[in-house]
Amino acid sequence: MRDRDSHEGVLTLNAVDLEYRWIAPRDGSAPVLVFLHEGLGSVSLWRDYPDAVAEATGCGALVYSRQGYGTSAPVPLPRPVSYMHTEGLEVLPAVLDAAGLDRVVLVGHSDGASISLIHAGGADPGSQVKGLVLMAPHVFNEEVCVASIRDAKTAYETTRLRELLGRYHADVDGAFWGWNGVWLNPDFWHWNIEEYLPRVTVPTLVIQGEDDEYGTARQYEAIAAQIAGPCRVEVLPACKHSPHKDQRAATLAATVDLVRGVMVTAGTEAAL
């Protein structure tokens, strides 16, 4: 599904090239969807899901690969344990400003969802961000997550995982070890972003699979209990860590509901 006008390009921030894909809006007054990928994701690994959300809402969409992923510039290793704070408080604001986006809905998956929360509760007081869609977010570390990341390390070293990921990342070792290494760093066990939650005031949708191998119900329970804005939680059956893949229809429907609500509130509902 790539019927909408779109183009790919490179956004250069502080001499760092970031690949992006832009999907043109059907309604220019609607907020733009900004997609933030998971810890091993990229522009291409979203496949056509951003197109589906854009088509269903009339919104434009910006999809970009963070430094170290996809065809974006490589990142120095090892990553610091504060890497998601840097992405949410420094890089994402620069991306939005460089793209000229003043009204956005952040659609984040896993690491991307955590970065979205840090941004909405830290760097942005609500002026740009009008809504959040958080798929499998983390707000603190858990043993189940560390165990799954240890399993991923073994798979990378002993199976075809490296070869498969190499189709999506120019520097596949940098992408994998940059993610895997920091999550397995003993200092990362104490990583926690709950301090940002009370400052999140925008409508928020949290989607998590019942069988998520990287996080438990404690994650979405903490978000729902602590953010200041309205929060809807969808826990999907027969779904692991990637709701937009494992339960695409349900995830798309819930996402479209959130985006339409934001558009109505802002008085910019598109002709759907």
C-alpha cells in the first residue's frame, strides 16, 4: 500500500545524516504522524504500516531512522545508558523543527514509544505534540526484558538473524550491538523514565500484546496511573512485542480512533 504521494530523503542534523520517508497529507490542516521505530527498527522495517495509518486518517506522516539504524549515519559505540533521553530531549525536537512540524501525533514502538514519552513529558510542554500512540512501551527495565535481550544476543551470534537484519541496516553490527549492549549493561538495570509521566498531558493510547516477551502489564499500568492526560489501554490477545504486525487490524483501528479524536479536538477533522 503506497498509493499516497511520498518521497524519501536525508535530513542532516549537526552533520549527522538521518534517512526519512515523507507521506503527503490528504488534509493539510491535520496533525502529522511521526513514526519512531523500535530498538532494531528503521524506515523500511515499518513496511507499509505508516501508509495505512495515513490513508485512514488523511494525515501526513514522517518516518525516520535514528542514527545507527537503516541507512542513517552510524553511531559511536557503546551507546550511553542515557541514549533514549538524548533522542527524546535533543534529537526529536531538532527533527521536528527541521521538518517544520508544529502539530504532531507521535507513533512509537518499543524504544520509540519510550522516546515519545520522554519527549512529551520533558522536551515538549504540549505545544507540538497533540497525541501519543505507544506500542509496547517501556518506562523501566524488567527481568523479562533482559532475558529476551540475552536470547536475542544468542540468536544474533548463532542463527541467520544477523543476515536478516542486514537487509535493513547499512551497519548491521552497529545497529544490533548498539541496542543489545546498552540493554545488557548492568547500569541500565536502573533505567527509569517514570518522572516524565506526570507531565504528559495529551491523549495517549497504549497498545501491548498479552504475550509480549519484552515487558509485562506493569509497563502500561504505570503509564495509565501516572500520566496527566486521558489514557486508553488496549491489551491484545495472540500478540507479542509488535502489535502493528501481530494484530495489525486491531492496532490500526485503535490508532485511527486516537488520531481522529485529536483531530476533532483541534477542530481539524479530515473528510474521511
